[in-house]
Amino acid sequence: MGVRAPGAELNNALPPHSCALFEKGPHGDQIASGLLPDHGGRMATARSPCNPQSTVDLGAQYITRTPHYAKKHQSFYDELLAHGILKPLTSLIEGMVMKEGDCNFVAPQGLSSIVKHYLEESGAEVSFRHRVTRINLRNDKWEVSKETGSPERFDIVVLTMPVPQILQLRGDIANLISECQRQQLESVRYSSRYALGLFYEAGTKIDVPWAGQYITSNPCTRFISIDNKKRNIESSEVGPSLVVHTTVPFAVTYLEHSTEDVRELIYQQLESILPGLPQPVVTKCQKWRYSQDSVKECVH
């Protein structure tokens, strides 16, 4: 059985979804592909080009396990904890709102390591930087076309990309979505954000008492994390990394501006919040056009 899963990320940052996506059939191969250059989708982990051991989570920052999912998904959490892929979040996150019974986890190797773990478990062949443009039904097989390369045929196609990208697909798939389903899908709304990752030289000190902080008084900045401190992987041999998430209004205002211009604006605001911040050796700016879904519909 041939299975393709464009997007190849965990929806809603919950491990079980990847198991559903990549449950292996008795025959044939599976292929997972994504548009980003590495595992994770919106759970992306960036590496410093100067030191691959220096990493920063640019998307999701930690996983919150509610009492409901602690029971429902216990086996998945047990597995990830046993492998050291997840560990309890013990560092101070200022401004975090906690509900009774919730428990937060971080991934020492970055949250993309969760996605990578399940992809490896599935045995799927993984490819990156591919944009699916068209899906047609050909002789009871799904023919998937990309921007480059020849079309490929599969028994099953599982779409995990954001809804607007699904609705942009051409071919027979567009005709299989009923008008009612299309209206429900079109009602899904996403917030947008920018993330700026900063990498520093080994030995650099960022003198703050917290590992993460939610900001409520800045028009640009919503969240800051000393990422290696948050994940409890501080090392004298690897420099610290820092990530900034912007507010939604800021991202909406500058969504179509150049990445370089946005990078400079975010950095200026960061310096006003943390005066005297050391100069990074390299930065990475990531635009999340589809960051989080703010309106959800159940499509039947």
C-alpha cells in the first residue's frame, strides 16, 4: 500500500496524530513530504549554521498535557518520556497561565524531534521542500503532482497542511469537497506570527532570572524564551539561543513585508525589552502565516 502524507507535521502538537498518519499498511511504501526544509512543520527546530548543536524552537515552545489527555494519550507520553524525547518543563516561564491538573513538557532536542521520532517509527520515506499542487484520481489511485518532478500514485493521501493550502489544491480533490464542507473549511481562521531565533557564541551570558516570559505591554513582542535554558540543556561548549514570538497584530501588519525589514523591527523591540543584550552571531526569521487556528469547524 502506498501512502503519502503532505505536510508531515503533528496537528495541535499532540503525538497521537502522527501515529494515525503513519500507521503502516501490509504492503508497499509510505512517503511523507513537507514544504519546510526539515522535520516538524509548525514544530520546527532551527540549527545554527555555525554550530549544529545550537538549536532553537521557532514554532511551538512546549506541550501542555491536560488531565483528559493524560489518560487518553498516556501510552504516547510514556513512550516519549521513556526515550528522553520529552521531559517535564521545570524552568521558570513568567506570565504562564496554568490550569489545575495541567503538566508542561519540553523536548531537549527540540520539538521537531517528536515528529522525527514518529516518522522514523513509521518507516516512511521523507522528503522536504516539495509543494503539492494537484491531486487526481486515476484508476483507483491518487495521483499527486508537485511543482517539480513527475506525478506519483498512491493508495492513500493524508493532508496535514493548513486548511487554506488544502483549498488551493487543484484537480479531482476540489470536486470531492461538498459545498457545505467547503463553507465549513473556509470558516477556519488562523492567526499569524513571526518568530526570530538568535544564536550566540559559547560562553555568552544572557542575565535574566527566567527561561521564558510572556509580554503583555509591547505592540510587537508576545513571548521571549532563552531556549536552551527552557529545555535545560545549557552547556559551556554551546552558546545560548533565544527566540522571540511577535504579537498577532504586528504579524498581520507586516505579513507581506520583507523578512529583513521585519527582522530588524523585531530586534529593535527586543533590545528595548532586554537592554544590553549581547550581539548574536546569526539570526533566523520565520514567518508563520498559519500559526494557530482561531476558529475551528468539525467537517463531516
